[in-house]
Amino acid sequence: MNSLLRFGITGSLATITHAAVLSGLVELLAVPAVVASLPAFGAALLLSYGLNYHWTFRALGEHRVIFPRFTLVAVSGLLLNVLITFLVVNVFGFWYGYALAAVIFSVPLLTYLLSNYWVFRSEA
């Protein structure tokens, strides 16, 4: 199985984790959704990091170097998601579904490339 497919599986598991933590906090503990999104993002980030480090890219580098890079790429992906959505919906006035399609096709590809060629590279 190649790293791109493993990256996709890892991303899917991270998404499920995010949704489960968010839903659990909101539905079971009555935590406001915006507040609950922070630990949900954190849980998904940690799961994603662990799987990508050990399984997707089989990294050998030190966590003190790789984890900050991974976090930077993850947060950059989040910001790019928001920027694309803002531009498509608020600036150009298109339906949000077009923004979602643009995000789905661009952000994971960009984060995979950054992860593969920078975050988890063997020299890290």
C-alpha cells in the first residue's frame, strides 16, 4: 500500500475521531460546539500525527522536530480551508458546495505533499 493511500485512510480516521469527540462533548456534556471543536481538533491532530509518523511515512526523525512541522502544516491546512471558503462564498458569491469541493481536492493534496517532502522526510 502506498503512502498516499495510507495518508487518505489516516485522514479518514482523524476525521471520524474529530466528529466523535465533538459530538460526544456537545451531546453528552453540553459543551458549546465552538469550544468542543478545540479538543476535537486536538484529538484528531494527535491521532493523525501518530498514524502518519509510524504507519503512513514510517518516519525515523525526532518528534521534537517533526511534531512542530506537522502541527504547522495541519493549522495551515485549516487556515487554507477557511480562506478558500471565504473567497468562494463571501468574495465571489458562489454556493458553499463549490468551496467544499475546492477544499476537498486541494487541501489534502497540499498537506500530503508537505508531509511527504518536508514534515516526515528522513533527514528530519
